[in-house]
Amino acid sequence: MRSIGPVIAMSIVCLAGDAFADPAADAKAHVERATELHSRGNYGDAANELAIAYSLDPAPDMLFALGQLSAKVNHCARAVQYYKRFLASKPEAQAAAAASEAIEACKSAAESSPEPDHVAAATAAHSAGKYDVAEAELIVAYSLDPKPDLLYALGQVHVQRTQCPQAITYYERFLAAQSEGAPAAQAKEAIQKCRTNPEGVADAKPAPLDIPSPKDQGGASEPFYKDIIGDALVGGGIACAALGGFMYTQALGKLDDAEKAPTYPEQQALVDSAHQKRTLALALGGAGVALIGGGVVKYMLHARTERVGAVAIVPTAHGSFVTWSRRF
């Protein structure tokens, strides 16, 4: 892979020290552990710690680092997903080129060994009472696809591990993304129980791991046809098109009447009226098509989100690698 430049020589202390100036102290602590583990060549555990940090403070900056570390431990399918998500954050050209080259280097290995279903693995581990394994699988699942429902599940797992502070963190992060619906009410109840009994509120016989579906989340993922703006555009477009069709029919009627007019002045008046109605009909039809097209585009963009981030200094096999500008 091409060199990223002189900044590679910078100390990875930059990641642990200045990079997390604002986010939670827990995230910073995990980045510090990732940095230490990386310095000892323990890339797998370093990746795990960085994934935990990402679950606490999801910044696109970390995705490139997770890709590098995953590739180091031969998790190429996972690395490719991280690199692609990093590219989706629209980084600067140099970082984007490095990620694209890394994807090509990992491509064949990723195709021969696809990434497993981490949510299914977490569910199985939770059912078996292996809550530490369930947590680890959910952390990886979230780092690959940061869905709020996984934060809810992480809160559940930490409750079973009698880790109330961590449970509250994940429940609150879930509520920040989804404040309505049954899962939100359950998250608020769990937070209250944790605050009442911070030493642990684990159930003796826990229910199966509950990962909310979109329909449970109070409209978090509504069907495209419930997009109000899209509905208004399409509805207005249909109305315009219908009115245009009606006006065009009237124009044709006026022309028919003109052919039967008894005098020339009456004929000309009917023809002029027909032309006006036809012009109005065409204008309404064009407006209808434009409005319907706008509505379709709005439906296509419904619920679309875009995460944009910058880059920072993160560990690599050669000491560190560069990302730009966002502070963890």
C-alpha cells in the first residue's frame, strides 16, 4: 500500500491524548487500551477495544483504523466493510485512496471468507448465558452497521452482567436516537431500575435478547408512502395532471363546437378559447409530471442518512496512520 506521508511518523499517543477531547471518558479509556495493545502487536484485542470506543462515540475516523487492525488479524471481509463505510464518510483524497487500495488488497480473501452474522451469534450467546460473548458480538455488529437497536441490546447485556453504568450509557444512546415506542419505554424503565439499584438488576431467568424491529420503534423507520412531503408532491402532481386532462378535453370540445359555429366571429372565439384551454392543460400536465417526479425522488431519499467525518491519527503496523480533523 502506498505511504500516507510524513504524518505516519507521528506518535500514536496523539490518538489517546488529544483525539478524545470531548466525548465520554469511557471511550477515551478504550482508545488508550487499543493504543497500548497495538504497541505490543496485539492487533486483535486492539481492534476489540477500538470497536468498543466506536460503540460509545461513533466517529467515521475510527473506521479506517478498524479496517487496518481487522486486516492484520486476517478478518478481511470485516476490514472491507470498515473501509467501505469509511469511504462513505467522504474523507479527503489521500485517505480515500489508501482505503480503496486496502479494499483491493483484501478483496479476494474477503470473498473466500465472508463475515459471519454477529447479531445471530450474540443472540445464541445470550441464550446460553454467555453475556461477555454476546456483548463482544454486538459490539462488532454495531461497528459494522451502527443501528440504534443494537445499542438497546447492549444495554440489556450489560444489565445481565450487573454493569449498570455501562447499561445506562447504551440505553441513553438508544434513547437519543429513538425516544418513542415500546423499546424506548422499556429502556427508560431499565435506566430507572439501574439508578435505584446500581449494584445490579440482572434477571434470574432473563428473557431472550430483544433487538427491536423498526415496527416496534414508534415510526423510526416508516414506510416510504408515509413521507408527508413526498405524499404532498405526488398528490399535488396527480391533481394537476387530472385538471390538465379535464382542460384538454374541454379544449377538444371547443374545437368541435367551432366547426359547427354558424358565423365566422363565433368560430374564431371558440378556436381562441380552445387554444387557451389547451395551453393551460399542457402547463398543468407538465406541472403534474414535475410534482410526481419530485415526490418519487423524495420517496427514494426517505429515511436516508449520511454520516460525514474527518480523520485522525490511529494505530497501524508501522506505528500509526493518518486520519484528518475530527476529534474523538
